[in-house]
Amino acid sequence: VLAGPAAAQSQSETLVQFVGFLGDLRLTVDDVRAELVGGETDTPRVGIAMEAEPTAAFALFTTTHVNQTVTFFVCGEQMESVSVSAPIESGFALSDPMPLARATAVVAALNGEGNCP
């Protein structure tokens, strides 16, 4: 029996994390919405849009990490490490390419419809 969306993913579990030298930013299912980017291609990605409060926190996080390396994790998996060249105020992040089945499962988890794969 599959759990319904409310019971599938803990509301306080970190699903998206940005880690830098000066601290980290942890986001939960309540902080983000996700969609599959690239659809049925060989290189689907997970597009992550943040709600208003996490967007402000992300802007502050990236502001304090300009010219620093930040590592991006989704569902516990390291996506990439990037150097922040300017503050990011859009509240949007894009994962590395991953297999379609995993990308679909990650999107579901980020949208509160299942657990991280």
C-alpha cells in the first residue's frame, strides 16, 4: 500500500541543500516546487522553484558566497559544485542531468508525492 502525499515525505526533511564555506541552506518540501525539464530526452533535469521566503534566503546565501564554491544536493545526492559569481535572486535551481526514472522520482519527492529515491 502506498502512502498518500501527506505521509510520503516528512515536512521537515531536507530535500534540497546548498553547502558553502560560510554555512548552508536547507529546503524542505514546503519550500520548493519541482518539474521535469527536458522531458523524455536523454538528459532530463529537475527544475526547482523556491517559494518567496526561501527565495529571499537563497539570495542572501548566494550574496554571502560570492566568489566562493557552493555544492548543491538534491535528495542527498550531490549535483554539482559551482563558484557563485553574483547573487542569485531568482529562486530557481536546475539539477545535473540524471536518468529519467530518477528525475521523475525526485520531482515527485520535491512536490510531496513520495520519498526521495
